[in-house]
Amino acid sequence: MAGAAIVVGAVGVFPAARSEQRIADHDFIGADRCRTCHVEAYQAWERSAHSRAFQTLSPKDQKDPRCLSCHTMVPADLGAGLLGVQCESCHGAGRYYSVEWVMRDDELRAQLAFDAGTTTSCLRCHTDSSPNLSAFVLDEKLRLIQHWPDRPAKAKP
């Protein structure tokens, strides 16, 4: 195994797995992890166009950084389950706030970068220069992504 990277584990020494994708250093955990606690919200997201955002791109656009900046979570890492517009696109990278005891503490969660989702979250990608078939009307679109049935969908500043 000349030239192969070695990973030293708690149980032994193993050849490092080879990956075709470059794994970027980031704080995103992905919607699959969010699903463990937020099943209904995940199911609503899974039915939404946001979950399929990457697949809507042509093969050429799937390599275009301008498209990837909105259609993936981490444009430099297309192999880590972070394709599409996921929970953290609106709520911020979950590495630190996603732990259950943090999620139950409103103040701590906010201090650890949780974003409740604001109009600013939407308008990072939905701009006048975004290719759309129709005008983006925020209040109409918020109803489409409502994922907490007991809360009304309304724009927050």
C-alpha cells in the first residue's frame, strides 16, 4: 500500500477511504440529522421543491458555483448529503445548536447560531437576478414551506 493514507483508529490501523469528492470543513449537519427529532418538519421539507433544488439543475449547472451557492448547502462538498436547500439554509449551520439539550434552551440555542428563519434567509437566494418563471412573492412562498402546523406562516423581518 505504498502512498496510501493510513487512519489510526481505536481498534487498529486501517487504510483511509478514498473519496472522489473533496470534503470541505464546515459546520453543517444535514437534514437527515434534523429528522431524528423533527420528523414532521422533515417530511414537509422532503415534499418541497427545496429538497430537490440540486436535481433541478442541468448537469452543466451542477458544476457552476453561481448555481451551487443556492442549490446546495456546501458548494465545495457535493458528496456529504448536503444537496438541495436544507434546514440549515434557513436556520444556520447546526453543528453546535443541534444537540438536544441546546435545542431545548432558547437562549443558548440562539447564542450558538440558530436562526429562526427570517425574510433575509429567503432573500439570500430569491433575488431579482435569480432565474424564475414567475415573480417571487415572499408571503405566498412562505405558505409553501410551512413545516410547523401549529404556527402560522408569516414573514419575519
